[in-house]
Amino acid sequence: MSYEYGKPIALVRAELEGYKKLYGQSVLEMDSMLAKVPPHPNQIDLTHGDTTAFLPPDSAFLDFAKAVERNTEAYSAYRGSSTVRNALAPRLTKLLGVEVDPVTEVIITPGTQGALYSALSSLVGPGTIVAFPATEYFMNERIVSYLGGESIRIPTSISKDGYIEIEESNLLAASSQGASVFVFSNPNNPTGGIYSRKMCEKLALWAKNSSIAVIADQLYCRLIFDGRDFTNFCALPGMKDQTVTLLGPSKTESMSGFRVGLAVAPHKLINSMESVLSMTSLRTAGYAQHALIHWLDKDEEWLAERIELHQEIRDYLVSGLLKIPRVEVTIPAGSSYVFPDFSKVKSVNQNNYDDDFVLTKDLKLAGVLVSPGYQSGFNGRGHFRINFSQHFDSIKLAVDRIRTLVQN
């Protein structure tokens, strides 16, 4: 790799050239080619949630407007408004099941992505080995590569009803290769699978015995379906001082546009994350921070309704996809993601859709924009991700278009 003006080596690493051995192109090259595919005149975008379909809570608008009107804390501490952190701490304690100190253990970030980047920047340097499950959030590997770290993928399996399993032998193989950081999303992005308490305990024991720092991305931890139990990783014995928990209202509460997220972590790590944040953005937007004043506050009825509506859409979508011959789908246990496997489905030229780049291109031409499987790792080949936090009519039309593409 050599330096090019406007494109330093760190950004070149983040293009993930290693994907050429499977796809013949880097991740950046595939993304660029997909972007050039002409859009359908009535495109349905399923790459992210539709915030007009599910609106943020009224309190978010009111608290934000009040902060603007009163010019409240345009400048806050780099780690975030003490007023907001103090208000959130008791609710975070209740949510996570561990005591949270608002002064030393919470940082408010520019979206949960800001928390992820700050956490990884505080733990990863040149040569650091970071382990991920086989399919994971698409930015994890890019950020690690940008920071000069090395990524290894741990094989996983997922049951039809959405529970993720990792064999102990595969965990031990990762630590024997020198992994010192483990990053996982629960519920998982892109599959919507979750980790049972037993599986989380297995992960915790491995991390503790191997002295591995854990970043638990729990952005969707409140959007859990079918009344299933959810395990907060930091609440497991011995894990609070070894875990960064990423949280935020961007997804379940549809507050993406506010660009606020947060992390709960040991105080030394919070200090490091604050230093990173001070160099990248100084602080999270002051007024936007106050949109969190009533987040998690006595909203059980509101949350139950949101879960019910998403579960109804999930069931329709999964059922519709499974009616297409040779499609395989696991039922998401949480989040708003479905990650169907189309690798055995015949494409328009009668080849199998095992190449998700080709599949995603054909879907875009047919009017359905989805996230290609390669963005989530090599194991994403032949898959694509749908975010079903949409108007119900959009999901119905999308299923019809997908089915028509395959049938034709």
C-alpha cells in the first residue's frame, strides 16, 4: 500500500481488499458499483428503517425544542451533559441490571456509531487482533482495519427460531490466535438472532479466562420478540469491568436523525473514549443530547405497542420469503432485520444467487434496495439484509417484487 493524496493508507485498509479472494473485488469497489446501478422509479429502500413509518416518542421532540429555545448547554463536557447523564443513570441501571455511575461510567456520543468508533479506538492499535462472530455489523471490520488492527471471524450457527451458538472450540481458537478484543451485536446485526443466557455465560467465561475486552453492541436490546428473555452481557458475574455496552435510541425509538448514542463502560475506558471524542467531534451536539432526557422513562406501554407492530411485520415478511422456493430464513428474535439466504435460488440467467453482489444488483433493478451480504462478512455470501421497520405496504410490495424477480 502506498500513500495517495486525499487517501491515506488507513482509508485504503478500510476498503477491505481481502474480499477480492472471494468476490474478485474489494468491499469499496462492490459498494461503488452497486451505487451506480440505475434506481427503480419507485424504489423501496430497505437498507435502513423508515422514520416516517415509526415516529420518535413525542418527548424527544419536546425536549429537543426546549433545549433549543432555552439555549441549553450548547457546550457540554466532552463526555456529555451532566444533566442528561444524571437523568439517565437510574434508568440505565434498571435496563442493564448493574449500577451505573453517571459521572465516570457513561459517555454520550454522536450516535451509537460514535460510541463504537470511540471504543474501538481506545482498544485497538496496529497489530491488535479483534474477533467477531462470522456475520456482524458491517462497520466493525472496516474500523478495525482503519485503526491498523487485524480481524478474525468466529464460526457461528443460528437456529431456525433465531438463537446464535458459538462452539467453545472456536472461541478457544480465536484466543489462541491472539484475540484481545471481542465485538458482537446482541440482537445481531444483520441476522436478528440473539444469544441465550447460557451462550452469554459461555462467552463471559471465555473472555474472563482469556483476558479479552468485550464490546457488546446492544442497540436493539429493547426490541425483542415473542416475549423472549434478553441477557445484558455486562451484568454477568465479573463482566462489568471488562465490557463496553453500546446503547442508543436510533433504532427502537426511531431517533436516528438526532444523532445521539451512548456507552456504559469502566471509568478508565470512558476516559479514553472521551479523549477520542474530543479529537473527532469535541462533543455530541448539545441540544440533541437533551432529546435523551426522557429516554427509557416510564414508556412500557409505548414500547409494547412498538414491539407488537414490528413483530406483525416480521411475521408477514418471513412468511412471504419462505413461500419462495429454495429460500431459507431464520426468524429474527430481535431487532428489525431479516437476513434471508438466496444462495440456492435460481437467478434470471439460471445461475444460483450465491453471489449476493449480483443478487443485490438485480433486486435494485427490480425496485428493492437491500444491504448485500458481503458487508457483514464472508459468511454473508448469498444473503442480503432487510430492515423491516417500514410502512407495512412497503414490505408487502417488496415481497411481491422479490417473488416476481425470482419467478421471472
